[in-house]
Amino acid sequence: MRAYIIREATPEDVDDARAVMLDAVYRDFGTGYVPRWHADIIDPASFYLTPVRHTLLVAVDEHDGTVAATAALDARGPAHPPNPRRLAERYPSGETAQLRRVYVRPAHRRRGLARQLVGRLLEFARNDGGYRSVYLHTHPHSPGAMQLWRALGKVVCDEREEVPGGGSGAVHFEIPFA
């Protein structure tokens, strides 16, 4: 059985973390890199390592030292557009801890890494003291995502059902963290 170390990312982890994230947007989402959506993937250090209220976590495989999974949190609420206006109003920047980039390489899935990473992100948000809510969005076709997020939170908007034309197809969640 493989063992993992879950910790805050360091500048030395950035390249491996970026690779995990890029693999996910190409393989799991099929979108590839889209600058307006994925600028944080290209420069994770300035988005997650530098701001004190943001963080990037990695799960490092003890066997070979590679980054097996990532998870990030920042203080940016969902923007409108592209997200529905009511979500931007309900989850304002500065008060909202947005979970981002919770990705696990396929060879390391089904080992509880995503759940452990999210637990650490929620702990980070609680310790910050300034966050009022925890929000995220996911795409239903992302492997394992819907099961994880339904187990940890509640759906606040399913664009496939609530937005004319299905919007982006994203499903938006709130995660309790009090």
C-alpha cells in the first residue's frame, strides 16, 4: 500500500503540481488550457503560495516523491459572468473560501486523497477566521467528483437544470465548515 505526505506546496512542488492540474484539464475536462479559466494553473505560486489567505496543498507519493494530487483554496468568490449572478452575490470574494484544483492522478485515485486534502483545506479556512462560507464548482464528468462533493456538501446550483441552455454544465456546491 502506498503512503502519502499531505502538506502545503513549496516552490519546488510547483512544476509537479502544475502537471497534475494540466493533465486534469486536458484528460478529465477535455477543455485543455483556457487562459481566462486557468491562469492559476500556469502560475500557481502567485495565486496560492504568495497570498496569505490562499493555499495550495499537495499529496506526495512517499514511494517516488512525485505529486499525486493537488487541492487549492483562495478568497475569490465565483465571478459573474460566467457563473450565475445569484452565486456571485451569495459567495462574495473576501468572505468565501473557494476550493479549486482538487485533482488526483488516475493511478492514485480511490485512496481517500481528495477527501483528506479537502479536510485540510477546510481546516485552513477555519483557522483563517475571515471566511463565512466554502464554495466550489465542478463538472459532472470529472471522475469521482460528484460522489465526493455530494458526500461533503450540498448542491446550490446545477447549471444543467437551472441555466437556460445548460450554462457551462457546472454543478456548484457549498461545503459546511463551521
